Amino acid sequence: MTVDNSHTTSTLHDDRLAVRLGLGAVLLWSTVATAFSLSLAYWTPLQLVTIAASVSWCLFALRLTSRARRAALRATQFKDRLAALAVGWMNPGLYYLVLFAAYDRLPAQEAMAINYSWGITLALIAAPLLSQKLTLGALLATTISYGGIIVIATRGVPWSLELAQPVGIGLALFSTLIWSLYWVINTRLSLDPEVNLFLNFSGALPLLWGLVWWFDTPLSPTWQGLAGGAYIGLFEMGIAFILWMGAMKATSSTLRISTLIFLSPPLSLTFIWLVAGEPVQAYTLIGLTLILTGLWLQRRAET
């Protein structure tokens, strides 16, 4: 029996490409907590999500000029297009508005750490909505992760149960619920990922600009604010997702690639410390460790 070396080489090449793409996405996602924090000094949360979403829409519109993606858009059923447009009110609309409002009230390290608990929130809501079973391992993981959130929310005094910034903590937790619901809804839609994101942003933008015009203060652009909004729209909402989807498509093991996301929180803390100038607190490290431990145990329980 002969060995098909060409097939092996191709597979290895694909997996190496997947790792490079995955690491690129993780690196970009690791910078955005800092970008959120710095940009909110120049914009309100509503203004920032509107500017960033506009930039991201331009990116996905440009990507749809390729023949393959135009064909994917044409192949999308009308009802799925309408659903994707409507879901855009949830993400990027409501999700980023709530997330930025949390960052506007909390230190970046706290908002970032709590936001990473969305995987636990997803497991909790997937049980009733997708008829998935919650195992004892998943419940243990949930308890550990939410213990970490309590450590952060009380700023290292969990036995007091006094939240240092209840509104900010509530918004950060609410953002994980919105993202998880968005993920569950997307499992019901059969859409090309980039077509889906283009339609999501197309649905959100008229609403966001309408809210800015009706409710918010007049836009007063500065180069720092414009640069921050463009960076978030291009990299957090756009290129990072494109790289991640490419990694998932190229890999032979989605589990292996998905573990790369655990590199992002410590990198995020490094950028928050070095670029935003925010000292990293011991309670953040303890709480984030508990959150990530819970996420790791949850993945072990699922495999």
C-alpha cells in the first residue's frame, strides 16, 4: 500500500494556513478593548457604533463585488435576506451599542473580561432554545465562570456582593446575552457568512443613523475619533471575522483553531496596560482566570 503524500502535504498546508489566519484574527481582537476605551473619549457609544458599522459595511460591500460572493447573494432566498436584515438590529446594532455603553462606564479590563463569558451565556440559552442538554460539567463550568464575574464586579471583594458599577456590569452581561441570541438565530439561517454580515450591517445602518440624527448630540469629528471608529469597523467588525471564517474553512480541526481564542484575553490585558495606560488589577487577573477556566471546562464537557 502506498501513502498519498500529496494529500498529506495539502492537509498540512491548509492547517498551517488556518493557524496563521486564526492567530491574525486573535491578534486583531486582542487590540479592540483598547480601541473601544480610547475611542469613547471622542464619541458617544451610539456615535461610535454608527461610524464603525459604516466602515465595516463598506468593507463587506467591497468584498461582495467578487463573482463568487455575488452568486452567493443571488442564491440567498428572499425570506433569509429579510431575516438577516432584521437580525442586523441585534448585531451590530444593539450588541455594540450595549457593549460600548459598558466600556463607557467600566475600566476596559473589566468590560473585556466579562464580555469573554459569552460562551457560558450561549450554553445556558442554547439548552432551552436548541434543545441541548446541560451536563454536570457544563453547570460546574458556569458556576466557576460566574464566580469570576463576581470577583470582577465587586473588584476583588466577592463576599461583600456590592457591585462597584452595577449599570456597567449589567450592560456587559446583557451584551453577552445579545451576542448569544444572535448566534442561536444564525444557526437557523442558511447563508454565506459574509453575505450574512453584509445584510446584517445593511439592516442596522439606517436604524443607527436615524438614532444618531434623532437622539444624539451633533457629530463633532476629530481625527482621533475617526481613526478609532475606522479601526474598530475595519478590524474588529470586519477583517478579524473574515480571517476567522477563513481559518475555520481551512482547518481540519475546528476545535484546535477555536482554542486559539484563549490567547486573546491575556493579549488584550497587555494592550490595555501598554497602550491605554490602564494598570491591570489583581482582581481582574483572578476573575479572568476563573472565567477562562470555566470556558475551558465547558469545552471539555462538550467533547
